[in-house]
Amino acid sequence: MAHREASPTATLSLRLLLLILCVSVPASRLAARTRTAALDSSYVTALAAADHFLQAWQSGDVESGMSLLTGQAKQLATTDAVEKFFSGADASAYEIGRGKLLKRDHYEFPVVLVIGSAGTTHLRRRFSSIIVVNTGNNDWAVDKLP
């Protein structure tokens, strides 16, 4: 039986096909996981609650911020600590990262608080996290301050 060598074009086509298969399978798995997380309505409402809370922080609105805390968070953080948290920055911004499900109806979101001082151009970044829980009837509240 004689041995034939494959043509360079056939070899290149085979290699290209293998490369496409190797790349497309992990990408499709990642896309499926991302779609599943993005379509979870509890994740979306938890993220919205975290965003509302941080908007209150950014604007210095203690009253709105307090209304978004769970009873447990209010007990753990004194009124003075909460007021200090909300009034601590002259120029502020925040970033919320991709959250993760801790357990049913409990999400943790990594956050970066960007804090500036009056009269300076120096900004500080404070890395933390915020935990948001479902308190019932699809109402979400912050259970851990950043």
C-alpha cells in the first residue's frame, strides 16, 4: 500500500478547521453562561438596588440611603457612621462590578468608590463590596455597607 502525502491546501484547511473548533467551543460556553446570568431578574433588581444606594451616596442623600438599608444593616451601622459615609466626599463617583450570587436572594457586588476633596485634584479609590438581599415581595435592600 503506497503512502500519499496530503496537499498543502488540504493540510492548511484541516488546521484552520481545528483552530476554529478549539476557539468556538469555549466561546459558546462563555456566551451561554453570560446570557443566563444576564436574564436572571433577581440579579437585575439586586443590581438596581445597589445602584440606587450608591446614587444616594454620590448625591449625599442620607434619607434615601437609609431607606435602602435592611434592619440588620441599620443595627450594625450607627446613625453617625451612616451619616459620615454619606457626607464624606466633595467629588464622588462609583463603579459597580459584576455581582455574584452568595446564596438564594443574596448578591455581592464589588464596588469602587472614587472620593475627592475640596480644593484638590487628588482622587482616592476605595475598593469594597456591597451585599444586597431580597427582603420579600421582590424588594431589595443593602445588607452591608461598602
